[in-house]
Amino acid sequence: MKHGKDFYIDDDVTIKCSDTAVFGDHVAIDKGFYCTTQLEVGDYVHISPYCTVIGGKESSFKMEAFSGLSCGCRIVCCGDDFSSGNLMNPQVPKEHRKIINKPVVMEKFSCLGSNCVVMPGVVIAEGSVVGANSVVTKSTEPWTVYVGAPARPIKKRNKEKAYQSARELGYEL
């Protein structure tokens, strides 16, 4: 694992692809985080307790600067297409399954509330926030608040305050 300064990781964390994982400065990863994918984490990122990122070593999850996962989030980067009629689960050979494997990205200043679920291929756009217990099946629009299952936009956010605070920390935008 490569990491920058001010890096905290709890003893009860599992990162299956730790040999390729990269973490920036000022990163905290709390108890119970479980990740089976390739992982790239930017600066000033917090991963709260008991979050899960699944998909295996051929899939990836990226969190850019100032993004965050609240407790209990589930990020699905790869999984079976349940509607295909094919067999499902990782114990079944790939030729008998229809697999959806698409990276998930959280852009700068984005955040997921507690117990959110994000599906393969979703981009949580810069500044987007998703309310607790939401299910994100499609990429979000920048600086927008989403809630629900499936998640839907409810209002816009002002990016200037976030940009100003980042600059005050000496972060280059």
C-alpha cells in the first residue's frame, strides 16, 4: 500500500488488492472497511465504519479529494446481471454468467450518506451528495443533492464555499 502523510487505517480493515492500493494525504479508514477491488483514494478522504466495496481484483473504485463514505455504504463495482437469466455468483464459471464490471468514481467534494448503495459504472459527480439509504443506479450531476431509491435530485449545492475552504487548506484546485 502506498500512502501519504497523516494516514490512519484501523486494524480491522481488509483491502484484498493492497499491493495496488494508493492513498493520498489526510486519509482515515475506520473499522470494518472491506474492499475487494483496486482502490485509489485522494487527499482529505474519510471512509467511515463498515463500508464495503466489492467486485474483485479486475474492478476498481476511485475516491477523489475531499470525498467521503458515511457508515455502512455499499459500493458495487462488479456483479452479476440478475435480469439476464444466466447463472449467478462468483463460484459459477464466468462463461455461464453475465457480468457487469464498470469502475465507480467519486469525484472531488462528493459524499455518500449512511447506508447508500452505488451500482457499477456510476460516477458521483463533483460536489454531489447522496442522502442516507439511497440507491444510486445512474451517474449524478455536479453539485446536486440526491435522495431515494432510486436516487433522484432534489436541490443544487453551492460550490464556492467548498472551493474557498479547500484553498484555505492550501489545496490546489
